[in-house]
Amino acid sequence: MISKRITLVLCFLLLIGQLYGQRDVKDSLETILRTEMEPNRRVDALNELSYQYYDYDDSLAFAYARAALELALNGNYKKGIKYAYTLVGLGYSSRSEYRLAITNYRQSDRIKIKDDNGNATYNLVLIGNLYRDMAMYDSAMLMYRSAKTANR
């Protein structure tokens, strides 16, 4: 009986630790945004903050993604634009606005940069997921196959 209680308490503490650890990343990024910084770094911080929030608060994540996209477009920061379009697409996807999501993923895919950190592949998988959700299975398979060969 005591070992069950100890196990339960340890699991609870691990869960609390995980939740608290995730909040630290978001808090750090929000703190960074309150400081003066060059626009490209601000775009990167907004994009990362958007990504971090998508599992917790879709609306806030979507707002950060749109802010990042606007700032990146104003500064013609290609890497930031590419990732922001992906994150804006995620926002539309979470609202079940699939056509707008696909439009943003494709906008991201049109931007060619070096070292995109797998963003092109990620976009293809996200498009495939949307096609799958819309029961367009052949199109989904095509996107998944394209993603599989994108980084070769």
C-alpha cells in the first residue's frame, strides 16, 4: 500500500515538473520579447513562442504566428517568413479552415532557403495530414511520399 502511494506521488511530481518546465520556455521567450532586439531575432522569438503555445493555447499561438509573419514580411526575412507561414497554417488547421491552412503551407513551401531545418518536409506532412482529415487519401499519400523524398 505504501509503495502504491509513493509511486502515485512520484508520478504526480513528474507531471508537475513537466508542466512547469514547459512554462519556463514560454516565460523566457515572453521576457525576451519585452526587450529591444533586431527585427529578425524578434521574428524568431515570435515563431518559437507560437510553436511552444500550439499545444496549450491555439488562439495565442495563432496571434504570435501572425505577428511573426507580418514582421518578417516587413523585413523581407525569408527564413522567418517561411516558418511563420507554416505556423499560421497550423492556426488555420486548428480552426478547421483547411483551405487557408493549405494556402499558408504552400506559401511557406514556395520560399526556398538554405538550412530550412526540415520545414519543407514538415509542410508536406502537414498538407498530407489535412488531406487525410478531408478524406482525400490519394492526395494525402502523394504528400507523404513527397515528404519522404524531400530531404534526400
